[in-house]
Amino acid sequence: MKKNWLLFAPLAIVSLLFGVFLYRLNAPEDRMVESRWINQPMPTFNLPPATAGIAGLKTSDLADGQPRLVNIFASWCIPCKAEAPQLDALAKAGVPIDGIAIRDRPEDVAAFLAETGNPFDRIGADMQSSVQIALGSSGVPETFIVDGRGIIREQIQGIITPAMVPEIQRKLDSLK
Amino acid sequence: MTGRCAWARRAAWALALAVAAPAAMAQDSLPPAPLAYKQLADPAQEAAATALMHELRCLVCQGQSIADSDAPLAGDMRHEVRSRIAAGESPDAVRDWLVARYGNWVTYDPPFDAATALLWIGPLLFLLAGLWLARGRFAVGVPDERGEGA
């Protein structure tokens, strides 16, 4: 009789499995693929201007001693529109922001900026997502915090919400 | 009545368009990257690239390989893979380059490490557990030690 507890082992294992299933079913879906390319130098690239009148973006622009944001966006990206006011607020607060436009046309970028305002110092056109892939980025919008030596310090996936703005400013100040 | 029906239909159409428009706009309008759908001229290189593309996971349409997906980013990743293979990089080097950026998540053939150990050892553990549970039943001619069952 001493080993009767074994009879309950299958029940215990099945209960445990169901517990895990229930937990995972109720856990919020998290399909974000985070970049592993953090604390690494910006990949080498030289992107042409994404639209007339605004300079393109190359790697050496990102190592001028100033910490900055590099925003991955696209005119066809709806959430990017919702993010625009926060980028504008950061730019007005003196944060340097450069943009990388993913799979975009010059006239579409111009229309997007006319509608949302332009927080960018430079915008590079990434026609084949090659810089996006080299950054380990998997969608738009995404924002990379880059220090003054051109090292990527943080990746922000999805839109920057108003609540995140002060934290981003603190982070950039700490990199100065 | 007909007048009101026509009005309602128009309103429904306008609503449907308003709902559908943002979804339609959320696609870029650029043509696919040059090597997204075009095979490499060298059959050996194309075979190596294709094998690798079937093993790399699409980032936006998770659950599909980049070879199977029509998502623009998957096309751009195929272009990236084919360009690198055409430039003489080995499939392993291309895979390592992507894993350095997206983690083992990006490959359908992840290496044996802490995260995958249970998957590999699991069946063996179950087999051992089963043998342990059944050990008494293999004894031939020897009375069950508990003196019951079997």
C-alpha cells in the first residue's frame, strides 16, 4: 500500500499540463521579436534621401558625439501617424531624431510629413528593408536609442506613447 | 421605401470603405526586392539559398518560413539571403548573421542549448519514467514485491 501515491501520478501530470495550458491561454499574446543587436555598433549603411529637401542617412551621421533616436517608420504605417506627436514633442525638446523610411516612395514620405510634421534631421530610404534587417528590427514603427559613438543602446518596439517621452529623455541625457 | 433603402445601402458602402481604407493603406506599394522572387543564376547557389530560406522564419507572418511567405519583409529577407549567398557567403554565415540580430527564434533549426534541452531530452526522460513505472511487470516468475496486482 505504501506506493499508492503513484496511482495519482498520471492525474497530477495531466493536471499540471492543463494548468500550463490554461496559464498560456490567459497570458497576453506576446509576438514581439526583440532585436539582439543591442550594445552593438550601428550597421554600416549609406541610405539615399527618402524625400526631396531632407538629407539621407549614413552610419557616420550617427556617431557625432550626440545621443539620438533613430526612428524606423513608413508612410503606409498607420501606427506611425499616432506616434508622430510624441516624436514632435521630443524634437521640440531638442532631441536629435533621424528617420529610416521602410519601402517607401518619395512623394508618399512628403505627404506623410506634410500631414504629421517633420521631427527628423535626416531620413534615409530603406527600399529593401536591408538596414532594418541589419538592425534586427521586425516592424514599423520601431525606435533605436543610439549613443554619441554610434552604439545602439535600446530598442523600442511599437509606438512611443506620451507616457514614454520623459523616460526616453532621461535615457538620452544619461548617455551624454 | 426604396429611397430609404438606397440611402441605407450608400451609408453601408461608405462605412465599409471607411473601415477598409486604412487596412488597404497599411501595405507599401513598392515592387518586391529584385531577388525576392528571382532565382540565382548559379543552380548550386540557388539550391543553398532555397534550403536556407525554408529554414528561416518570417518575422511578420510567424509560423511561415520566408520561402513560403508573400509578406514584403519576407521578400526583402529572401533578397538579403540570395544577395549574400551570391556574394559567396556560406549558408551558415548568413544564418549566424541573422541569429545575431533576431536570436535563435529566426531559425526553424535551433541549436541544442538551455532553451531547447528539454525538447531533446524530454522523450528520453519519458522513456526512462515509463521503464521505471513498468519495471515490476518485466520480472518473469518473480512474485510482485507488493504482493498485489500484476
